[in-house]
Amino acid sequence: MHLKSLTVKGFKSFASSTTLRLEPGVTCVVGPNGSGKSNVVDAISWVLGEQGAKALRGGKMEDVIFAGTSGRAPLGRAEVTLTIDNSDNALPIDYTEVSVTRRMYRSGESEYEINGDRCRLIDIQELMSDSGIGREMHVIVGQGQLDSVLQARPEDRRGFIEEAAGVLKHRKRKEKALRKLDAMMVNLNRVADLTDELR
Ligand code: ATP
């Protein structure tokens, strides 16, 4: 599985539709200061469901929509599509190529799509949860974040690794199952009490 392409339109500094094609291996994005390199990384976080404006280096979520320049009027919506090569079936979906799209309007309304079909954010999160591209975006280490990862408490660092390895999903499922088991034990005890009373 690898990221194949990223199309941004109306997202931050990318007013016009712009597509970056990514080959397997290491991709370097170079450019002068302020030219939008980090915005590319923000676009990947955003399309995968990032909900925190701060994580996207903005004050509010609307800040991701192109705000206009002296020569160009602001736009009403931001749209990002990330296309992933899934020929190794790393994502649990029956397509060799998977495109995930997120669209946001100034009204705050958001839309998500998987291969052009409307879906919910949770569908995207579920799809990605085994891939190491999780909701918390631990696999995206932004500028200045390297230090915080290296200096994180051992348990937090373990969390980053578990998310990247796709373990977190199973941990969450285990916690849910244990909660159900607890509730079941309470019910069983109640049944035992009632049975005793009836004897
Ligand atoms: P550096 O090398 O300094 O880290 P960079 O290439 O990573 O810079 P970014 O931080 O990605 O640059 O981009 C910053 C630019 O994006 C700024 O010029 C800023 O004005 C522009 N920008 C951010 N949000 C918007 C927006 N909503 N509308 C228009 N432009 C925006």
C-alpha cells in the first residue's frame, strides 16, 4: 500500500486544483519558505478526518478554506482527495485503488467520500484503522514534532507505535468486549440473587 496521489482544491494556499503524484519510496517536497509544503501534509491529515483546527495550524476549521490573496477572491469550499494504491489489499476493501475525499463548505458542513460514494467520517476511520494511518495521525510527524515524539513518555510513545502498527483498533475492541463482559457479570449476579430469593 502506498499513497498514489493527492489532489487539493481550495485548501489553504492551493486555490486551483493541484495534483501531486507520489511514487513508492521517499518523496521530497521542496520549495521556498511559505510556499505551502506543510499545507500538503495538512491536506493528508485533513482528508483522513483530522478534526482539530490546531493540528492543522489554524484557529478554526474554516481556516483550511482558501482565504483569498490580493489577486484572487476567497473560495467557498475546500476539497482534498487522497488516492491510495491498494493492490496488496492492505485496506479491507475490494478495490486496488482507493480514493478518499473530504469537502468542507464555509457553512461548516463537511462531506466525505470513498471512491466517489458518500460516506461517514467513521467509515474512513474504520477503513484506515488497520493501515497505520490512524485518526490521531501519529504516522504524520510534522515540522517540530519530531522532538515531542522522541521526548514523549514511554506509554505515549508506545501509543504512537501501536497506532502505526494497527494494534490500537484491537485494543479498543478488547476494552469494549471487557466492558460488555462486566455488564454481563452484573446481570449474572442479579440472576443468581433472584434464583436464591425464589428458593
Ligand atoms: P516553511 O518552509 O516556512 O515551513 P511551508 O512551505 O511549509 O513554509 P506552509 O506553512 O505550508 O509553507 O504555507 C504557508 C502559506 O500558506 C502562507 O503563505 C499562508 O498565507 C498560506 N495559507 C495558509 N492558509 C491559507 C488559506 N486558508 N488561504 C490562503 N492561503 C493560506
